[in-house]
Amino acid sequence: MSRIVALTGATGFIGQVLWRRLEEAGWAVRALIRPSYANRHRDELHHKKFIEGTLQDEERLSALVDGVDAVVHCAGRVRGLDRAQFQESNVEGVGRIARLAASQQRPPRFVLLSSLAAREPTLSAYAWSKQQGEVALQEMAGRMDWIILRPPAVYGPHDRATLPLFQWIERGIGVQLGERHSRFSLLYVDDLTAAVVMWLERGPHAGLALELHDGHAGGYSWADVFELVGGKSVIRFVVPKAVLSATASINQALARIFRYDPILTYGKVRELRHPHWVCDNTELTKLLGWEPSISLVEGVRRSLHPDERVS
């Protein structure tokens, strides 16, 4: 009989890759799907096991985790104006599904995909909510086995956050959003999903928040990324902090008027300008034996040209 895993955030960039990776590893995936998405993609979901609902729907969440062997909580809000918006999904949503999972007669293993931003909760409402979501899991977990993974910027095919930057670099234009001396880690999506599956299948009880990156110790500078992805001829355009801040100010004002959830806010500018987003793989490797396998050059190639065959 297949092991059953409950998956939230299954239709997002990382969630879709996780869904496929879990099925390939022999897991029967039970996904939480928003009703609006299910209505638009009913034909695609025909052979999938899913439950229509949201993180606010306790009845649907109960059905999602009922009798499962594992839970991978990938869903979360990345856009918003204030703490209240992020708290609803990234804090209360985590606490709710963790409590329901832990209350099962045989509690499942639980993976929370958090963010490296949780390390710096004062930077933004998003970062604060990710840190508080980790706290919510710890408070609700009880005797349930759990682990928190804190990836840095994750990229891959169909990623709408970092892929445009890589596309411009390939064209010879490097858009620098942070300080020249900033350093940051990166991670290809397949390496992240491999770590999740590995812990579900053989990882010991951790009860820890662990970082992971692509194996490039010390992270990258903007110059490193430009040269590795586009070569030495890349023309660099530095976006000043004042321009980012002014754009964020306009974006926040328009979001309040037209009632949409903005991605570029003052908080996001502070995240982008933070000088140190470097991860450390030591603890995760010691715990699991996990090692990343996709370099930045290979990962960007796969992201920009997903239809090319791997030689």
C-alpha cells in the first residue's frame, strides 16, 4: 500500500515539483487545492487526489491530514501590505494544520518549508510571519516528528521571481538589486525537493530549523552570478536604493487604492538590500547525508531551456 502524504501549496512553483517528486518516490499525494484553481484546471486534476479548500478551512484541513503518513506544508503568502495579511496564512495557517496533524491517533511526519527570511524577522512583515510560523509549528507539534527547512532563493523552470533576472543576464544585461558587497545563497528546486523526500523516508526526528543551499560555500555576489550565468561581457545596471524605495512607495499606494497584494514593498526592499543571505548545509548534511547536485550554471541552463535534453 502506498504511503500517503498531504501536500499544501501543491499548485505553486515549488509545490508542483514536489508533487511530481513525491509521486516518483512512491508516495500517494493528497493535495490541498483552492476551489478557484480546481475549477479552472479540473481536466488536469482528473487523475489526482485532491481536496478543495484553504488554510482557513479547518474542516477541509482535517480531511486533508486524516490518516496520512506525512505532511509537507509548502503553502504560504508571499505578497501583502501588512502583518495582518501575512499572519492569516503564514502563522495561523501553519498552526492550524500542525495542530490537526498532531492530533491524529498516529501523528504523521511533518515538513514545514519556511524561508531563510525567518532568520531576520525585523526586516519585513513577510520575514516576521515566516519566523512566527515556525514558532506556531513548534508550539503545536506535541509528539509529532517535524523538521523546518529554510531555503534561500529557490529557482527553476516556471519560477516567476528569479527567472526574469536570469533571462536578462543571458541577454547580456545584469540587473543588480542589492548592495555590491552583498552575498547570498541559491538553490535549484530539484535539490530542495530531494531533501524533503529524503527526510520523509529516512530522516530521524529533528525538531530543528535547517538551512540548505546549492553547495557553493560562502554564497554568491551579484558579480559572481553575472559572470557565471552570462560571462564577463555582461553589462551591469545597478538599481539604486532610492529607486527601489520610490517604486515600493508607489506600489503600496496603488495596492491600497485598487486592493491588490503587492510584492514590492518597503519590507521587500529591506530584504533585497540585506547584505547576508548565506546558508550553511552542515547540519542538514550531517543529519541526512543530503548533498546538493545541481550547480548554478547547470540549474540556470535547465531553468532557461527546460526542453533541452540533458547530455
